[in-house]
Amino acid sequence: DVQLVESGGGSVQDGGSLTISCEASPSTYEYVMGWFRQAPGKEREGIAVISSGSAYTIYRDSVKDRFTISQDNGKNTVYLQMNSLKPEDTAVYYCAASSFFCSVAGLSQSKYNYWGQGTQVTVSS
């Protein structure tokens, strides 16, 4: 089992940047790690995924070229760097871990076994 704790959420203005983190215990080793988000009144959606060895990443089209997922295996931490933030990026952001291969897990939340509690990101215009 793995426990996930997100941090770094907050409020930023339109066009701003923010990096959120997810610390895994005991380790991210052998897990595909993903970031998901849920805006008020909307379903949770997958936005970025990284394979256990960081060789592969997958992004949702709406965040491609603005968000970057990365991980530091030594710190058991996954990051989501978010640039050019828009009000529509406002959501609770969740970190998740999957035991499936990256190509199988993808952005499908049903393939993720473990979830963090979420961190709020608010973008104001």
C-alpha cells in the first residue's frame, strides 16, 4: 500500500504559476503516478501521468504545454508545475497511484488504486 499527501495548493491570479507536490509513503517505486482534478459541479478528470521511471508522461490536451509532471524518486515526491494558469483550472487537485502499466492506467481514474486527500487550487481573474 502507499499513502499520498498533497501540498502546495493556494490562490493565484490568472496567468500565474504554482507547483503542487505529492509525497508518497513508503515510496513511488513501481507505481504510475497521476494528477487528477475536480472542479465544482464537474466530474474528476485526469490531467497528467508519469511512469515509474519517468520515461513516459501523458497529459490532458487542455493542460498540455502549460503543466509539467515530474518526480524525485529519492524524495518519493511527485510534482505538478502549472504555468499560465486560467480561472478554469480552479479545482481540487488529487494525486493518485496506479499498479497498472502507464499505457493501461493513462488518465483513467478507475485504474488508480490509491488517492491523496486533495489540495485546492484557485485561479482568480
